[in-house]
Amino acid sequence: MPRPLIGVVRAATGRLAPLGVPLDFVARALPWPVDVLVRDSASTPEGARAAALSLADAGVRVVVTLGGTETLPAVARACTEREVPCVSTTLPWQVFADEVFGDAHRPGWAFHFSWGLDDIAAVFADLWERLGPALTVGCLWNDGTQGRALRRWFRPVAEARGHRLVDLSYREHGGELPDLAGVGVVTSAATAGDLATAIGRVRPRLVTCSRWLTYPFGVARHALLDRVATIVYWTPDLDHRGGSGRDLATAYETATGSPWLQPVGVAHAALEVACHAVAASATRAGTAEVLAGARLETAVGSLDWAGGPVPGVARIPLAGGQWQAGPRPELVVVDNRRAPVVPVGGELLLSPPA
């Protein structure tokens, strides 16, 4: 009997290619009880859509993808159009639901697991408050999808904690950056290069940044990004029912020659979920039904679509981490009150007052 066929859309080319490596490694280098077809999104929504449609035409039972504010929704929408279940991760769930489900919110074929922008705000506020309550925080946010989402879902949570958020809007990729003089705490979702340029002028006491600063390759190129705090959703210290997180990280580093990335863990979880669903049903519709009610222990912990924040979404918790200097950038977990399963590895380091 032929094995079930699963499709994977990942970025092999284009600006998102570094984030495609963990998913490609998990799909191709690890043993799974399925056959896997991999397609390149080319880091564009058009390429992502074409890749998903190609996999649908090839007869895959489910499509797996991660990352990309524009590419991930494009995959999920294409799968919905062709009635192929899609499992996705690493995009804040509110952005996913808004882009894929819209106001009607009819999930049906798209199943996502991730944290929320409210979760990021809570973790970052926990870290800001090491400096005291009711802080003024400079928000280095762009005017694109990411920036709009942060203003809509991040800002209210932080302000409800008593903090005053000052919008430092900027244009990405070579645009003029605001002056941070007088701003002691900065939060951002900027690229590594933009953030390094901004804080190189005036070093805030604490910088929190999600998105690209979750990954070591951005930090390694910019010494100024030492001590930037970020979110932590997976580390090698997390073991899972299928094995050791440390073994998974070591296998990735051996195969790629690069430091482990957090997406290695969620990529593994996504394949676990897909394999579970196709093993439980022989049809696409049946696979979608299994996913809609799935409760599963994975490499990133327990995923529960039946009890998610909205139908079609399962939530994963976040810890707070910080990049600290060493032979290579080291992501140290400094606060785990919202994800106790992630062990703390050190103290939060603050820059001295200006």
C-alpha cells in the first residue's frame, strides 16, 4: 500500500530562504511514515500560491508551511481554494486569522498553531518592568502588515499594563529611521540591519524585538544587537514525546553547519501534526476533520485545536529570551513565567543609563 503523501511549501530562494532551511531539514532529513514533496515559495505570495496549487495537483493529503507574513496566508488561501488541509506556524495567530479567515471566519481547511501578538506584548512588558512600572516605550514599527498588526493587537495589551507607547513609524529596507534620543526602552519588529542602525545612535537600556531578531543569523552580523531581548517558543532544552530537543538541534547543526533555529522545533511539530492527521483518515476531508479536533503532544508541547482562541487555531506559549555575547550569539531564556516548561538559563542584562 502506498504511503500517504504530504506537501511542504518552504522558501528555498529569496529573502525568506534562511527560514526555509529548518522546514526543509525536518521534511527531508528526518524519518516520517509518509512521503514528502517539497516546493519553493520563492519568498513571494505569488510563488507560495503556485507552490501550494502544484502540491494540490500532485495529490498531497495535507500541506505544511511556516513563516512569511505574506507567503504563509497565500499558501493557506490556496489550500482552502482547492480543499486541501493546510498546517502552518510561526505567524502570530491574529494575523493568520485576519488574512486567511477574514470576518466570516470559516476555517474548514486551514489549521494554524502559533503565539499571539498579545502574548508577545505580555512577555515584553514583563521584561520592561524590570526597569520599573509605567514606562515610556518607543515603538519602532513599520507601516506594513507587521506594523499595522502590532498597533492593533500588541499596543492595547501593553498600554493596559500602564505603559505609554510612542510610535516611531519608519519605512523598511533603506528608509529613514527615527532618532531614539531620550528613549530608554525600545520595542520593534525591525530587520536586524534597521534595528542595529537605529540603536547604534543611542543605546537604549533595553530593546525588545520579535520577527527577525528571533534568529541568530541576524544577531551574528551586528555586534550592536547583543543584549536585544526577544521571544522564545522552542529551545533544545525542550524534550518531546518523540525524542530529545537537544538531539534534534544537534542533528540540524550537523546537517546544515549552522546554529539551531527556533523554527526547527515548530517545523518538527508541524510534521508531527500532519502525520497524525493523515494516519487517522484516508481522505482530505477526513484529514481536515481530524485536525479540527486535534489535541496532540508535540516538539513544542501540547497543541489543542479544539480549545484554541478561535476555530482553526492552536496556541503555543512564549518565554522571554535575550541574545548575550559568547563565541557565537547565545539566546538565553531570562523569563519563563508564561511558559514554565522552558527552563531559565540566565539573568536579563540591561545597558547602563545614558
